[in-house]
Amino acid sequence: MAGKDDVAAVAALIGRPPSIPFEVRLRSASGLPCVIELAPVDINGFPQSNWFWLVDKELARAVSRLESRGGVANAAGAVSADALDLSHRSHRRTAGRGVGGARAGVKCLHAHLAFLLAGGFSPVGVWTLYQLLLMEPSLKSTALVNWRVAGPQG
């Protein structure tokens, strides 16, 4: 699981201590966590429904703005039902649950983008990334460049 420095960094990014053990899957150029992979249960042993979490503040805020403009419904309408189902099945094969804990449909653009950025198959994540680049071109030069995949050494 994550070391003390990553736990502290994620706590600062989300504004509270994380309650679910995690590993960092994607980092910024400065080394900060961008996407984390969550354990299937929280620190109290309760199951949780998400697998990947987008913790980069700038990117998470941009996705929230997209969602507030009808992004979830728009994404659901833009992606074929078969591709979305395949994405959920791909996610379930490893995590035992669909993207963002959903059984079907689009529940959370943050979860789809996090799954995509962690290397998963998510056409909704691709749609979200494309919309973000159209809507907020400044992301090209900040949050969306110079990422590095976090390896076993972190």
C-alpha cells in the first residue's frame, strides 16, 4: 500500500485523511498522485464501490464543471451501449464491480477518466478527456502533460 508521503499528499489533495488503503497509479511531473487505485474495503473492513479515484485537484474540478453542464447524460448519449457495457465488464473482471460502482450506464465521469488514465478501457473516459481539452485548453499545458505511470517503486 501507499507510503506515508503518498498518504499525506492524497490527504492534502482531498482535504482529509484517506479512509481506504490505496496505491498510486499515475503521478504528475512533480511526483504528486493524480490517480489512485483503491483497495476493495475501507480501513474498517466495509466494502467500497470505486476502484480508481482521480485525486488531481485541477483535473477533478474540470471534470466537475463538465458534469455540471450535463456531462454525464451527454457522455451516455455519445458512447454506444455496447462499448459502455464492455467497459463495465472489463472493469468488473478485475475489480468485481463496474466503473464507479455502476452496474450499467454512466454514473461518474471522474471514475471513467481515472479508469482510463490508469490504463483501463473506458470510452466514456476518452469522451471526457476530449471534452475537457475542448472546454479547457489550458489543461493541455498543466494537468494533462508530463504524467508518469507510478511503478512498484512509486
